[in-house]
Amino acid sequence: MQGRIVKLVSGDYTVYANNEYIVCKPLGIFRHKNISPKVGDLVTIENNMIIDIEERKNDLIRPSICNVDKVFILTSFVKPDVNLNLLDRLISVAEWENINIILVFTKSDLIDVEKYRKEIDYYQNLYPVYLMPGNIEEIKKEIDNNICVVAGQTGVGKSTLINKLDPSLDLKTQEISLALGRGKHTTRHVELHKIGKGWIADTPGFGITNLEMDLLALSHSFIDFFNVDCKFTTCLHVAEPGCVVKEKVDNGEILKSRYENYLLFVDEIKSRKRSWE
């Protein structure tokens, strides 16, 4: 019987197969081969045992989930305040993992959204963008027939979004501490929740934030920098002569904050490389 792993808790794998949830254990052979089944895996089960795992199309380490089709990257307007650095970081990693990106800006009822109109319009030219509250039915359509994850800073409303999509799930949410200005993590494990014809996971912590790519991959992960007519095809858009990206930043065609974040990521990757040498 074929199914998908939708939950892992203390070595018990919950597999959704034939419209039912079945708790399974993996065969010992996987441990000997240093293979660990994970949430998102398509598997074959027999007598409550996982006996085969299909090849993965992508494989995230943090969060530990695989075969992801879409990521909903949440950014709140307030409490916590807009964090474009984290937004661009999450976008970059998702692009690198070849995951389709949906942007959701939350708590739009608590601020004058026009304050961020420039940023919203810019990102909307790159990816689908939704504002919350509202747009739940449109977001549900994005989930149909897909495996999705929700990523973003603690307190931006990841669990709130999933509860809006399916109130019966009743996931715990965390108010922002007035003293610290941030929330405590409320999601302790990765679990896929069935929403209509698709699945969505609330990812623990900050989500997919590690920049494990090289500099060329980083430049390609900024799709607004890609396919510009720079003088050199290997241009990294930092200090190279004839860089069209820098020209587009200067004339306002590329969002300045996005380019500044890109330069920070370049420095981070260079620093990591030096620490390895």
C-alpha cells in the first residue's frame, strides 16, 4: 500500500494511505543504510511497516520535510515588525530548493498598509502576494494538490493561518511578549495537515533560513537579478564592472533593501567559506 508520511513523533510515523491514518515503523534496513524516513516521504507500507521510500524531489533539513511543492512565507506588518532581511533569506533558500513561493503579509488590519505599498508592489511583480486578514479562499486554492509549508518568524501568524484554513485543527498560537517583542515557539514537530485536496505544514522556529548555497547560486536565487544583461555572465553584482543590477538599484527598478540584503548574504557566504578553509 502506498501513502505519504504526514507526522513523526518519537519514532512513530503516521502515514496517510487509502483515506486513513496508519501509524508505522520503518524497517531496520533503512537504519543500516543511514536513511531516515521523514515527513513528506512517499512510502510503501505493509503490516504497519514502512518497506520502501520513493526518491525525493527536494529535501529540507530545517524544517525536516521533503517533497515540498510550495512555501507560504509569512511576514507581519507589526508585532513583529516587517523583517525584509528574513523575507529575502527565506525566498532565496526556497528558490535554491526549487520550491514555488507564495508571500503572505499578515496583520494588515493593524497598520496603514500604504506605508509599505512600494515593497508590496515590488514583491507582487515577483511572486503571488496575499494580505491577511482575508484572502483565505484564495490561499486554499493555492494549496490544492500540493504539499506546502508555512515559514516565517515566530509570531507572524503561521498557526493562525492554518487555523483559518481549517478551524478544526485548533493549533496553538502564541501572543507576542510585550517585553521581548517576540513570541515563543509553539510548534514542536513538523506535521502535515490536510486542507482540501492538499497538505500544509506549520514549520517549527524560523523555518528554512540556512544559506548553504554558493555565491553563483545565491545570485540566481534573486530572480529579479537573473537574466539582466550584465557585462559578464558570471557577474555576482557586487563590484564587477558593467553590472546592470547595480544600475537598476540606482534608478529604482530594483528595491534597494533587496540589494542590500543580497550583499549581506554574499558576506555571510564568504565568511562561512573562509571558516572552512
